[in-house]
Amino acid sequence: MSSTQLSSEEIAEDYRSSLEDLAFNSRYEISNLTVIAKENIHAAQAIARTIEEHIAKTSPNRKLPALYLLDSVAKNVGTPYTLFFQRDLYSTFMNAYSKVEPSVRRKLEEMLHTWKQPVPNSSSSNPVFSSEVTRKIDNALIKARTAALQHQQKQMKQQSQDPKAYNRSIVTPPPPPPQLHPQYKNTPPPVANGPSQYMNGQGYDYGNNGQSVYGRNTVGYMREYPMQSSTHSTGYSSVDTLLGDISGLIEVSQKRFAEDPLNQEIQKRLKALLDLRAILQTQQLPPAQLALVREQERLSANIPPPPPPPPTGLPPFLFPMPGSSFTPPPPPPIPPQIPMRQGKLDWRSIDVEMNTMSLKIPRPHLLPLLNEALPNQCSSCARRFADSEAGKKEKASHLDWHFRVHQRMAESVKRGQNRSWYLGEEEWIKSRDDGEDSSSLAPNPNSQSNSSNNTIGVSSSSSSDPNSSSNNPDPKDQYVIISDPSKTRAVCPICQEELKYEWHDESEEFVFMDAKQVGARIYHASCHAEASKDTAAGNLSRGTTPPDSGSGGKRKAEGDSGGPRVKVKREVHI
Amino acid sequence: MSVPGLQLSELPIGQPFSNFTTQDSTPVEPLAEKTYEIAKFREWRFEVAFGATVEVKLLKGSAEIFGTELPIGHKFTFTGTKSAIFTWHGCTLEVRGSPSVEYTSEETPMTAYTNLHFALEKQRGLSSESPTVQGPRVMIIGPENAGKTSLVKILTAYAVRQGQKPAVVNLDPKEGVLSLPGTLSATSFSTIMDVEEGFGSSPTSGPSPVPVKLPLVYYYGLETPEGNAKLYKALVSRMAVAVSSRLSEDDQNRSSGIIIDTPGTISQTPAGYDLLHHAISEFSVTTLVVLGSERLYSDMLRRFEDRPNHQHQPPPISIIKLSKSGGCVDRDDTFLRASRERSIREYFFGEPKKRTLSPYTMTVGFDDLNIWRVGEASTLNASLLPIGHDDDEEDGGGGGGQALLVQAECSMLFQHSVAAVLHAEVGDEVHVLAESSVMGFVYIASVDEQKRYMKILAPMPGRLPPKPLVVSSFPEPTFSLVG
């Protein structure tokens, strides 16, 4: 495509028609157009002009890709394009800036920022565009911001007064037509003297008015400056806006970072932004600090400090109005990103996004979540339980389990144990590993009728008669014959431990020793005897922990001692 | 990671560190007792050689090992391990014994790891509110020794700590989870992990001080997934079905989702990428975490980033890049081998001093056995093909490729190997056998070709269930099991 024969005009014409197709941010097209610009470097002036013209006249939603192209050409091809662009960069940029939506503005600011840096991976340390030009743009942006703030503050003072007074207070020479207010999306009805559905970037015909204002008086365009666009009257919105802005910047940085992960600069910057956001989200900053944060944000965006404040000399911008509070506004259009809640932390407070950048931000405010979901901790194994009635019950049975295991550990040394077979697929899918302690420690004597859902395949026909075996004085000698040799795994529903599986010489069968079958369930005969004894004695209701004569006192003490310790821990977290 | 397998290193014993307060330093004693103050957000990393033991007790504060909290005052005994104790709030540890390596580090990737957990927790929360929303399915990939298994442990422990019930899937045959090396497994975790043992223990007939976990185990029998890609894929698919069924049966499992560990080798070759892709789609992975490899990350981005655009059926995958922990240490073959041997020993004999198991030796005639071998690409295969076996066996390959399983004749070659006992029936077709889950393992202690019988070690007494057995080359034969 390097046809040096073509005249600059022809090339420019070709280029113009290609530009028409640049409807969205397509990496492919942009790099393609960049390559063309590079190959036709002899026609650089014409191409640069074509791009500038295109940026100026294309619809607002196509301005960003066009500017990206400018950016790409400037960075990848460099001179002479940079020189040509530089001449009118201010107006090209500001013109576009004034016409696009706030989200796009953030992208533009981001781009502007990169223009102050050297081209990544290039040997030259000069910025993409000379600092004179970029500073000029910066200054204009800052002026706009400051003035917009003043405007806003005045507006707040006169809020609820008649709109005319409000208009008069503005420094703008031409009184802004009502359509100029729509950016105050959050504006409640009293001030909403413009159609509130305006903010869609379409028909945003600020055009000539804004253009003529540039350089002389920025107020016109500044009112649409994104930072202010949703900043309304309360400090709360300031935080919100700030967060929005920062998120915007983060988004852009992330994108850039993804494109160029080796760029230290972007990395550093991103980190700073993420940290900043984390701070904002975790803490409710007093106004003064907030202003500092704002300052920091500006720094991180590499916008030079604001020029001397405009004549009126208002207090530092972004100070919330006296009396304004940080309490959330009634129905904010954007849900507040403040995870600091009065109530309990839960997963809804989690502000982590599933992306690499978001995962890098320290979130100390979320850490308590790890422990507070289940605050009640077992002191002997650190297992956690809910801080509720059910949780307490669960913990009590858990402590029972500890006690039993402890007892059985001592016994089992004598008996010898074996590794059990693993579950088959079907059993595994159906198994409910409720862990060590089942919720129903006390067996219901009536469970015979409703216990058919047991997965153990012991057919009752082949088992020894449970009635006769239960007459056996020593539960240890009771056994249940196993019909299906592959189903050798059975768990006692009381203690949740495996029944001992062995060869029984007398009956010449495989049996579960110390076992008793009740309905389809097989219990440890000793557990069952103990449980039924307890049930009979205490007349326990279903689901209650059976009192364990030997351990009752001990468990009680353990449970109590668990309380204060947990409390102490929680204090540490906060 | 807590992968056992470290030899005694030459490092000085009980070397004090600047940020430790050494209260009782008597390094001459075999079990020197020291107290360490670990500042918050720091990690005390330690390695214990095989044969040595180190006891650690949390005196005050809070501390966790790969996400699992340590209770105050409980003595943990470590041997043949390398591990790390992290503290969010600072803690005091009492350490008895001499770790071969020990130091505290203030640089840990815990922030990112914890945030990953929180991001998953958010998805679990959303899933718990709507029965149609699936819980997160996260897969960890990365090169070997990048800390994948440690991250899996941390994510699992944190989930359990918040009352979740995630399914942990191990696709790395090199290290077993709750089972032997050479296996793939899936386990639903709802109880605390055994920090001394890594993940914990599978059930035994006796009590266990730390609740046992119930794994669903499949035998693959080779060290790398590429060894028999066909079998590996078949097992992954089968397991994905089982795990999905489990998730659909149990609502808590559903919303808690799946955490998947993968082998390091899978992320390094085109063949591996293919297997990875297969596993990702079989398990409907929603989040892919790339640990410690920029290149792998960008490869994955390229592979999966644009997916939702041209095909709307698979949900988009979030691809996350996390850095490797500075605490990751390479484990050489000797270490890994020792740890494999240990896990075989522990399967049959239990953990010393903690849970002694009694396996049973029995004699089985060749004719009572139905033995299969995992199809390998190697030439060894030919020599192991059945000679004059009378069953009308199918080679299982089904067409040109590598066989899934090959029926085998009992031979001396099996001596000292471990054989998997399948949850299947003799006479099942080869593809059924290949995808069957494992009931357990037997160890082939000796083979007498003349008298046509072998001595085996079975985990429990009684007749060996009349099930098909599978032998393979991994884990390698162990000689020291039965003395």
C-alpha cells in the first residue's frame, strides 16, 4: 500500500474515507490506519489534517476512536505527525472534550496523561507532545473544574431559590440556556430546570457556544466537566464522584496495563489509584482529607496543580458545604460504594471484582469477614460456628464429638483400625459430609419408620435379629451381618464413626461388630444403648444433645471459655 | 503446599532472626524450645526434614497454616514438610525442635489471595440467593512449584471458615489429595483441614481427631496427563459429571462451587493446553487463576478472552494473574519420591503416633484376579500384553490410539506396586473400567509366578472384594513397605 505515486490529496482522501469506518474503538482498525499513516509519511501533513478534521466533525461517540488513532499515530510513527498534531492539539482536544460524555472524558484525560510521558519502550525520553501544549490543556481543564465548583457552590447556596438568581450568579457572560444543566444528573427536582434525560451524549449540541468560550472563558464548557457532572451538593456525592472518577481512571489504566503489562509507569500509577480507591472505600474521610485525596488524585492523573484560583477566591474546591453530611442520599442513582456499614459485614459488602487489578488492592476492611461469618470458635480445633441458637447447638454437639473421639481414641489403640474403602460415585454424590457431628445426636426412638434413606446396603433379612441381639447384655458383642460384601462402610449415626467391619468366626460371615440395626440404620450398639438410656431418662426431645454424664460439666466450661476469647479476638480485628 | 520431602539441610540450627525475640535459646538440645513473635501480615516459613520433628504451638494471637486457623494451645507436630504460618494480627508461637529452614517473611501474596477468596465469596453469595446461579468454579493453573496447591488449600480453608462447602478437585496425578499419588480426586470440604497432613485423611474404621474427608477417587496411574491423554480426558469428563451431580444434589455445594488444582506440566506444552482446555470446559470453569507465569497468562487470555463473542453458549471466563509466593521452594525428585512413599505407607499403616492402621496380608491366586494395566505409550507395553490370556479381551484402544487399559497377566513386574481396586465388576467393558472410581488400594508384596499366587497387603481384613484391579507405573514400586 506504499504507493508513493499518489498525491498527498489522494492519500488524504483515501484516508478520510477509511476514517469514516472508524466507528468504535477497534484495535485492529486503529493499528491498520496507523500503519497506513506510517507508510505514507510523505503525506503526513495531509493525513494529520484529515485526522484532525475528522475528530472535529465526527459525531461525539466516534470522537474517542478517532483520538485514539491520533494517539496511536503520534506514538507509533512520531515525527513529523507529532509536530503537525501539536499545532492544533489544544483545540482538537478541547473541542472533542467538550462534546463527549463524562466517561469518555476520563479516557481523554487518561490519554492526555500519556502524552506527557515518553513513548513506552522508546529510546527517547521526550514526551509524546511538548509539555507546553499539554500544560495548556491541563490548565484549561483545571480552570474548568475550579469554575464549575464555584458555580456549583453558588448554586448550592441559592438552591431552592428561584432559578433566575441562580443563573445570575454564574460568571458566564451568556446566561446558560436551561439545557446546560442536565449534567446534574443527581439534581433533585428543585433545581432540575433542565430535562434530566439529557445526559446521553446524543444531541449534546454544545458546539459553537462551547468553542467560542474556550480560552477566554471556560465556564461554559467547564460546567460539563465530568468531575462535577454528578457532584452535587453533598460531600457524600463528592466521595461518590471521586470514587467514580478514580474508578474511571483505574479502568483506563487497567486497560493500558493489559496492553502493556511491562510498563512500570502504568503499573505504579495503577497501584496508586487502586490504593487511593481502597482508602476512599474503607474510610469516611473528613472533608479536609477528602480535599487532600482529591489533590492526590489530580497528582496521580499528573495534572499540574490548579492555576491560581479564579477571581472570586473561593475556598478549596470540593469542600462540602457546611452542614452537609456523608450520609447516603435517599435514592442515589449509583449505589454508594461505601462498604463501611453500620450492620454486619457480609458478602454484599465485598467490593472485590474478579480481575487481576482489583485483587491487588489491600482491603483491610474485609478481613473481619473471614472470621465474623462464623464468630463462635471451638477452642480445641478452631472450627467456627454461627453466632446463633443453631450455631450454639452445633457447637455443643461438636464438643460432644471431641469428647467421644477422645474417648474412642484411647480405646481404639487396643482394637486396631483400618483404612476404609472409598465411596463409589453414587454414594459420594449422595453423601452429605456434615462432618463429624450430625445435628441429631439424640436418636429418635421412632426413627425406625423414617430411616429408609440410608445408603448402607444391609438387607434386613440377612442381619441377625435385632431384637434378639439387643437382649445381649454386652453391647460390644452385638453384631450385624453384612449381606453385600462391597458395602463394608457404615457410619454410626450417633457418633458418626465407622462401624467396625470384621470377619465373625462364629457366624462365618462378615459383620459389623458392636452394632445394632434399628430399621435400616445401623448404630454402634453401645452408642445406641447409651442414647436410648438417656432418652428414656431425660425424655429428650428430638434434636437435643444428650447429656453426657461424664463430660457435661467440662463441656459447659469449654463453651463458656470460648465466649470471651472470641470477643477479644474481634477487638483485635477492628 | 506442605509437601513433605525435605532432607536435612546444612543450615544452622535455631538461628535467631532479627525480628524474633528468642527467649529460650538452647540450640544444643535436640528439641530446642523457642518463642517467636510474628508481627502481623507476616509469615513464618519453616521446613522440617524427614525423620526430624518440630512441634509448634500457638501461644497467643491468631495464626493460620494455608488458611486453616490454629487453635491456641494446641501442639502440632510436623515432620518431612515445608510449610508456613501466616498471621493477620500478629501471634506468638512456641516452637520445639529444629526446623531445617526457618525465617519470617513480610512479603506474602496473601492480600491478593484473600481478595480472590472474597471475590469468590461474593459469587457464592449471589449464587446462594438464586437457585439458577451456579457457584464459582475456579481453576488454578501455573508451572510446577508455583504454589498452586497452597492456594487451593487457602481458598478451601477460607471457604470452610465462612461456612461454605466447596468441592475440591485435584487433577494433578503427581500428588494425591486424600489419596495416593497417581489418582485424581474430588472431595467436598465442610470441615477443618488437618494442617499436619495437608488436606486431611480419608475415613478409617476408627476415630479421627480431625474430621475425615470423603474423597471420590479415580486412578490414572501415570505421572503426567500427557502420558495417556485419552484416559486422562476420560477421567476428567467422568469426574466433572460426578461433581456436577453432587452440586446439583446439594444446594450448599452448588453455591460454594468448585476449586480445581492442576498439574504444572499441563500448562507448558500444546498437548497440555489441549487437556487444559478440555478440563476447563468439562468443569465449566468460571475463573481461571494463573499463578506465577506471565506467558501462560497471555496464552490463556488469547485462548479464552474472545470466547463470549463468537459463541454465546459458554459463559465468559475471568482470567486472573497472581504472583507466586516467595515462599515457594522447588522440590526435587528425591523429595517428591520420599513423599510419595510416605503417602502409600500412610494409606495402609496410618500416620505414626497419630493413627495406627493395621492392614492385612493375604494370598491370592492369579486366577482369582482380574488385573488391568494403564495403557502407556512406551514400548514396555508390548511386553506386558497378555500372553495367551483366554478372555476375549478388547484392547480398549478402540482405534489406532493408545489403549485406556490393557488386560494384563499377573507377573513379577507387579511386585512392590500398588494396585487400585475399582468400583466395577469383572466383565465390565474396558471403557467402563477405565472410568470407574477407585474403592481402595492393595499393595503387591510378592509374586510367585511358579505357584501362580501373590501376596498382597489390603487395607482391611476379610476377603478381597472380587473387583478388577489396575496397576500402573506411577506411583513407582515401593520396596520398603512390607519388611
